[in-house]
Amino acid sequence: MSSDNQTAVGFLGGLLLGATAGFIVGVLIAPTSGEETRRRWRRRIEDEAEGLGRKGRRAVEDATERIEKGIEKGQRAVNRAIRR
């Protein structure tokens, strides 16, 4: 195994170990019960999902509007070409 691979494996191992230790310490010293924590996380995730849904709908509406304008522009160009 090359030195670069060993360094990468060591880094990832340390990262995983640190993340696991941080999670465990966080759970042990959490100021609220597990039930309350899960309720808060669920609420945050639902709010995020709602926000993403709104952004997605807006993006689709914007894209639809641009497509409709493009179609209208194309139809006008075709009509002008036919009249010539």
C-alpha cells in the first residue's frame, strides 16, 4: 500500500472515530429526552422538506413559464415565416 493510500485510510479512520465519539458524547449530554429530541428533529426535517417542496414548485413554475414563452415566440416566428 502506498504512503498516500495509508494517509487517506488513516484520515478517514480518524474522521469516522471522531464523528462516532462526537455522536456518543452528544447523546450522553443531550439536554432533552430522546423523545423530545426526535420530535424536534422530525419538525426540522418536515420544515426543510416543506421548504424544498416550495422551491421545487417554484422552479417548475418558472421553467414552465419560460417554456411557454419560448413556444409562443416560436409560434410567432413560424407565423411570420408563413406570411412571407
